[in-house]
Amino acid sequence: MKAVIQRVSRACVRVDGETVGAIDHGILAYIGIGHDDDIETGKKLIDKILTYRIFENQDDAQKAGKLDLNVTQVGGGLLLVPQFTLMANTNSGRRPDFGGAMRPDLAKALFDEVVTYAKASFASVETGQFGANMQVDNSNDGPLTFLLEVQ
């Protein structure tokens, strides 16, 4: 399972002009699900996202400006967006190969389980809509963007 995470000052997802998920300060996470992924992989990924230290510590003068805090410590939000294109093989040719992505029906069920786990672990979780043509609008703070992978 892969995630591209961005520290954002705001982010929202719209489907057909309607906002389906939105956060202020926090993390926008695009989630890619592969063939071998399962709920345990998803839990590891959510735990890593929630504890990944990408926010500056403003309260401690010795640590000021250092990436020392995670999203739970700063009271931010988490916006999870399903993104099968993260699983594309781009090593050859000029067209991505999506063979590494889990079948959509299975991936949707797993994404839903991952979201349920995230919501049980953290109070402020929003999501995009699986399988929809989504418009994601965000303000990347930093900019800070990271690729996380778990197995």
C-alpha cells in the first residue's frame, strides 16, 4: 500500500460540484492499494500517517522550526483520497500500466475498512469518493509532500 501525503493548510474533494470531504490544517493523503494489500497493511499505513512528524514545533524554543509533531498533536484533520494511479508501473513505455492496482471492487471494500480504522483511531477524518471523478483542491503547506509505503 502506498500513500502520497501532503501537509496542507486546507483541502477539499468535490464530486459533481458537491463537496464530499474537507479539512482545514492537516494531511491530505492519496491512498493506492495493490494486489497483496489487506486490512493489516492498511492499519500500518494509517498508523504511520497519523504519527508521521511533518509539523513544526512552535511551543519549544529549542525545537522551533523542526518537523517534530504529527497531525494528532497539532489537532489537524486527515483527508483520505483513493488513488489507484499510485500503483501504476511507469518503468517502461509512455503509458502507465495499472496492473499493480487491486481490482476496483476489492479495493473499494478495503479502502472502506481502512477509513473505518482511521475514524476509530482519529476524530477528524474525511474522505474522497471511491471510483468517482474527483476534483481535489488544496493548499500544500511548505510545500511538504512525502511518499509512504508499507507492506
